Amino acid sequence: MSALNKNETASPQTISCSARLTRLEAELTALEMTQLRILSTQQAGSDKPDPRSSVLKLRGSTIQQEITENPVVLYMKGTPVFPQCGFSARVVQVLSHVGVPFKGVNVLADPELREGIKAFTNWPTIPQLYVKGEFVGGSDIITEMTLSGELDQLFDKAGVAYDKDAANKIREANA
């Protein structure tokens, strides 16, 4: 699914596909959480070090470097040009519509990064948005912040340039 341009509207097929992706992602997230609980339970009784811990530490330093070097970073499923989940697509659409330049990081390209970003923030879902090194939230939080004007305030405080008129139009269209 590609991001909508400012003058395009979602088609019924897009909305239907997005709803299916939402259900699928929720199921996958539940499955991933179950697998992580099982894995942590198995490791709790073991004296063996977790072989992934060194990888997660490496990923943590890589993540810290990314969010420090880039004012706005979105860890997402897919790329900004080709998001591969409805939640990631929604955040890309918001950022693109208000003209915020951001770095998109595709967690699907690296399973260790996908787990590493979740461990880094202790947040179980993707996408994850960072502004000036601070974790902001996922799709639902970004949507709420956009509609309430809190995202504008965050961008203003962080010195991130954005199109205020476009942000206002989003709120007007959803009033």
C-alpha cells in the first residue's frame, strides 16, 4: 500500500486491506508476545547467557545512534515509499502530509532489529516514532497527538519544521 498524497482519498479496497492488516498485525503481535514470554520463562531457569543479549546490546547502540543523529526517526514495517502495514502507513501519511522530513527504518529487513527496537523502548508494537532522540509512540498515539495538536507542540518544542496549515487541515477534516 502506498501513502496517500495530500489530494487523494482512500479507496474502499485500501480501507478493507488496512482493516485486514490491522487484524493480522494484532494477531502477530499477540503471537510474538507469547513467544517472548515462553522464551524468557525458559531462560529464567537457565544459567546460560542469552545468546541474543549481545546482539540486542549491539542493536541498542545502533538504535541510540540512529535516533541521536536524525531529528525524526520512524521504525516501521516497510519503507516510507512502500509501508507494509496499515499502522506504519498511517504514521508515514501524517508525517508526509505535514512535511516533516524523517528517516524510515524498515524492521522487516532485520529480525534482530525488529526485536531490538521493542526491547530498547519496552514497547511491544511497531511503528515507533522518535523525535530528537525521544520515543513518542506508535500509530494510535501519533494519530491522537495529531488530532489534539500535541504533535504540533512537540515539533515546535523540538525545533522540527512542519507545515502548520497542513496539520490544521488534518484536524479540520476530522472534526
